[in-house]
Amino acid sequence: MYLLCGLIGAFLGARQAKKRNGSRADVAQYAAGYGIFFALIGLLVTVLLDRSVI
């Protein structure tokens, strides 16, 4: 689940940087930042769901 969230975050970050007319480095940095953030959120949700089910 966190991998999927990371990919979605990377896509959203790249789209945000392109929307702001960023260079390739900006697009890569936004994609990495959003990807890491969304992956951490996905990991947190996964852990919370795992703990609450058992």
C-alpha cells in the first residue's frame, strides 16, 4: 500500500512542478518529495490498520 501511495505522490509532485513551469530538476525534486511524503502516510495508515484489525 505504501508503494502505491509513493507512486501516486510522485505523479502528483511531478504534475505540480510542471504546472509551475519548473525545470527537470524541479520536477524530479517535487516527485521525490511528494513520493516520500505519501509513502510515509501510506506506511502509517498500513500500520494503523494492521494494529486495529488484530
